[in-house]
Amino acid sequence: DTEVTQTPKHLVMGMTNKKSLKCEQHMGHRAMYWYKQKAKKPPELMFVYSYEKLSINESVPSRFSPECPNSSLLNLHLHALQPEDSALYLCASSQEDASTDTQYFGPGTRLTVL
Amino acid sequence: GDSVTQMEGPVTLSEEAFLTINCTYTATGYPSLFWYVQYPGEGLQLLLKATKADDKGSNKGFEATYRKETTSFHLEKGSVQVSDSAVYFCALIAGGFKTIFGAGTRLFVKA
């Protein structure tokens, strides 16, 4: 199984809402990632978890709050977002933290903030 | 800092044409190099990778060779199909977790 799953597939939320994005993998990978991708742009790294601990935070605003409850799950909690946060949010995972590791991406959650 | 530069698109080809998408990189150390493909409405899929100089990655008829002397990793395919229409991202990892992506090249293949 080389699949990363993400739910929901689409999400529309208002600026005062609280919502969460969920990512799951069962490949035994120990590193998990959140990326943000705007239209016609490459993915931008947001967060990296390694062995369930936050390893990288790319200066992401606090209205995005990541959580890694266990080695298979990664959540992204959203609160008080802005319309410019509308984007495709991609989750990925990789085996370890070696620089040769392939990242496996999920299909993404398309988020629209009204 | 580390960076990846890809040829600008879109690239439009007829079916069975030869494809080249240029990619050059700047990095300290010895990066691993990747090509990812993103089909409309989907996430990224690894197409191929190379982890050291002179390695050739290949998959689904696509090939790329890690050229340290020219700091390049150009993607090629001998005969494209309509189903190859997608956005192609060249990327590197120079150390740790952080993947550096190129801007992406959109490919349109006409029947």
C-alpha cells in the first residue's frame, strides 16, 4: 500500500469557522509533511513532522495548527483563515529523514475560504 | 540558497512527438533529484529520481540523467501521448526534509 489519503476532498469555510484537515498513511513512514499549493504554482512546504515531533515550521501563521496524534495520522487545524488561504493543501510522507527518500503525496484538500 | 530552474511552459506537442523539459539546479553538497507529475485535480506523483551523479532515472518511458558537470536533470520521452498532459515539477533534496521545487512546466499533448 503506497497510498496517502486525505479528507475531506473539498472544504468551504467562512473566516470565523474552525475546521480540520486529515491525512493518513499506512506505509510505516516516520516523516509527514503539509504543503500549500496555489494555482499554477509549486507546492510550498508548511510543516514537517519526524517521529511524531514537529521538525520544521516554515514560519506559518498561527491560524494553521498541525498535529500528529500518531505515526500514521497528521491533522491540520484551521481557525480564522483569510480568503488568501484558499489553496490546495497537500499531505506527504516519507520513510525517514534521509535526503534520498521519496515523498508520497496525497490527492489534496481543496480549501476555499469565503 | 538551493534552487531549481525549469523551462517555462506551456509546452504544446502533437502525439508521438519527442519531449524535453529542461531542469537545472543550484545546491551545496550532493542533492537527490526528482521529477514529479501532477495531473489535473490531483496530488503529485513521483515520476522518477536519481540520487547521485550519472544515475539515470526512468519510468513509463520518461528518462532523466543526473549531470553534475552541467548541474542538470532534463526530462525526456521519445513519444508522448495525450495522457501525458500534466504539470511536471523538477525538485531536489539537498539535506534533511526540505524539497525544493521548480516552478513547474505544463505540458499539453494534442491528438
